[in-house]
Amino acid sequence: MAATASIPAPPAAAEVDPRRLIAFFAMVFGMFMSILDIQIVSASLSEIQAGLSASNDEIAWVQTSYLIAEVIMIPLSGTLARVLSTRVLFSVSAAGFTIASALAATATNIDQMIVYRAIQGFIGGGMIPSVFAAAFTIFPPSKRAVVSPIIGLVATLAPTIGPTVGGYLTSIFSWHWLFLVNVIPGIIVAITTWLFIDFDKPDHSLMRKFDWTGLAAMAVFLGSMEYVLEEGNAKGWFDDEHIVMGTVALSAGALVFFWRAFTAAFPIVDLKAFNDRNFAFGSMFSFIMGIGLYGLTYLYPQYLGHIRGYDSLMIGETMFVSGLAMFCTAPIAGIMSNKLDPRVMMMVGFGGFALSNYMMAHMTADWDFYELLIPQILRGFSLMFAMVPINNVALGTLPPSRIANASGLYNLTRNLGGAVGLAIINTLITQQNKVHYAQLAEHVNAANPEAVSMIANLTAKYDAAGMDGSAIAIQKVVGMVNQQAYVMSFIDIFMLLALLFAALVLLAMTLKKPRSAPAAGGGH
């Protein structure tokens, strides 16, 4: 196959060219914008819904369309980088993302917004794996203690502070600024990367072997999977014909995609990277970290909004604690990655994450900023301590010829973990809420003197105010029972997450110590 090692590995002790440093940091900022935009709308969907006169079902697609499009582009980016070069792929992606962001700000109805967000997600998805590939090919191993925490910080910080940034922008300006904020930085990133990236050369001859069938199958497979996972719970899973059709489509797409991946001369995604034991384990850990990262970025605002009644700005300010903890932990994680066995770092990270969720499993409906403070700090610290060694284990031992494709697969695992995690979390919230509501409702009856007394007091209070006291009293009690059932369903999920990450601590203990990075051009 032509040009299999298009990016030369640096000498072990080489100094990095300043031009490449500028290019790398421009790429990091582009990746930050792309990942941030997944969550930047999450705290402001109600404002966008009002602005576009959209229904509850329609507004969810502002996020879903972005995710579906992005998840298709991420694994494709490795192939495109080899065909077009990293320079062309990244700078065109940055420019396209910027234009799509500006268009999203001008949307006057929900259909336009969904189309613009899909374009934004698809084009922006090309920026994410390129940064991982660049970091592990242009920097020598001696510099990775600095580079890896930067990437780990951006990949985890961006979705965590997305609701905070979105809440502030919407509160101070308007929802249009969720997208306009990308325009000036996007132009700078596009120009800078076009001028300074020189990591590799294009190989246009590969276009003759481009697997269009594999591309179509991958788009159907991943797009349908994201749709089913995102919409399944709200639509009652297989009670809805669209979910059934989506499941059939993803199954057919998966069959064709994997067939082409193993038989095509130039497959759209090279799955051979999974032959590397470290990459396979790193990807598995990345998948589960995606569950924790995106799951908790969803759960905390759900609790704060539904139980505590916070608005988007208050939610953002509360969530900022985790982002700050990550930012402060990044340099420590970088220093420790040079001193500690990566398995030990992962165990510390997974253990801290498990403890954070275990603390949240003792929550009540009265928990506020200060009760959430320690769990959030612990979550931010643990995410960084786990992500840095996972990045190094997954990509640090692959030969240069595999890095571009492998980084796309690696990033895909984190996004798919988030999608699977959110689907499971949403389903559990719905199911457990019904179970707990039924259990609690059994105790609110005439045989329970506390319930009878509460209803009597509430009835008397509202009767005295000239209202229908008995109806309002029943309504209030139903609301209290529903709120408590909701909190109990959150507790169940936090406990499950605590057990999941505690199991990862044990799994990390069984890993072999990762071997050192291979020499340039080395294979497996």
C-alpha cells in the first residue's frame, strides 16, 4: 500500500520546530472548539427552542444531528489525512466548521438549525483525531509528559465546561452567540494551520482505491447507532417503528462495514490497530471513560435543573468546579506520567472516579453547591489522572504508519462510550423512577398517619386561602413523591457508576506494563 508511513517519527531527543509548535497549539484550539460545541448548547436548549419556535421533540435534534455527523467523520479522518494531508484536512475542517457556526447563528427555523448543526459536526469531527495523531508523531517520547496532559485536558475539559460557557453566553448575550463565538477563533485556526502544518504529504493516488461502499456502510452503521441510542428511551425503544428501522439499518450497515474493513484493498478504517494489545485496552478504557465523562456532564445538570430548579447560568457556575479541578490537575498528571507506572495512575484515576460517584450515591434533594463541591473536585482530578495514561497506553506504542487511523478509532470509542452511557442512563432514570414512585406511593395512604397529617395540613392551608385545598394538597404530595423517586433513581445510577469504575481499578491491576514506543517505521 502506498505511503503507509507518511509522517516520519521524530528522533528520540529532537527539539521540536517552533513552526510545528504553533501549528500544534492551533490544532489543539480547533479540537477544543469542536468538542466544546457538543455540549455548549445543552444548558440553553430552552432558549433556542423559544427562538426557533421548535417542539420538544425537534429541539433535541440540535444536539443529536451534531453528534451523528461527528461520529461518522471521526473514524474517516485518518483516511482523509493520508489522501489529502493533515494540513489540507485540518485547515479545510476549521474553515468549514467556522462557516457552519456562522450559518447556525443565522438559522430562523429548526430545520435550518438541524442542517447547519449536522454540517458543523461532520466537518468539525475532522479536527479531533488529527491532534492526537500529530502529538504522537511530531513530538519525541521525552516531550509527551507535556503534550499528553494538554490533549487530555482539552478532550475532557471541553465537554465539562460546555454547559458553563453556553449558560454564560446565553445569559449575557443571546443563544446566537453559542455559535458566533466560534467565528473569529475559527478563522485564526484555519489560517494558522494552513500556514504552519507541514507534518506529512498527501497521497492522491489512494483516491483510486477509496472504498465508497465502506464509507456509505460506515455512515449508515454509526449514524443509525447514534440515532437509536440518542432517541431510543424517549421513543420507548422498540415500541417505536423508527427505532426498529434504525436498528435494522445499523445492523445491515455494520455487516457491510466490517466486511469491507477486512476485505477492501484500502479500507475506509484500518481495524488492524486493535491487534496491538495496548491500543485495544486503551480503547476499551476510553469507551468507559466516555460513559463517565458524558454521563456525568448530563447527570449533574439534570439534578440541578429538575430537583434544585437552577437556570442555565447557575448550572454552568456549579459545573465549573470540575473544569477548574481538571485545569489544575493537568500539569500534575503530566509530571506524574514520567514518574509513575501508567497502571498506577489509571488505578488512582479510576479509584477517585469511583469514590466521587459513591459520594454522590448518598445525595438528597437538598444537596447544593457545597455538597457537590468535593465530588466534583474529585471527578475533575480523577478524569485527568486516568485520561493521560490511557492516551499514552493506547497510542504511545503504535508505529507511525498506524497513528492517523488509530487516533480516529480511539476518539470514536470515547464518543460511542458517551452515546451508549447516555442511552443507558436515560433508560435507567425512566425505569427506576417508575419503580421508586410505585414503592413510595404505596406508603402514602390512609394507613400512614404522617401522610394523612401532611395532606390535612396542606388542605387546611390552601382552603384558608380560598383555594381547592384537597386537590392542591394531593398535587403537592404527588410532586414530593415524584421528586424523591427521581432522586432515588439518580442514586441508583451513581452507585452503578461507582461499581463500574471500581471494577476498572481491578482490571488495571491485571495489565502488563506497557512497552516503550517503537522505533520509526517499526511494525507489529
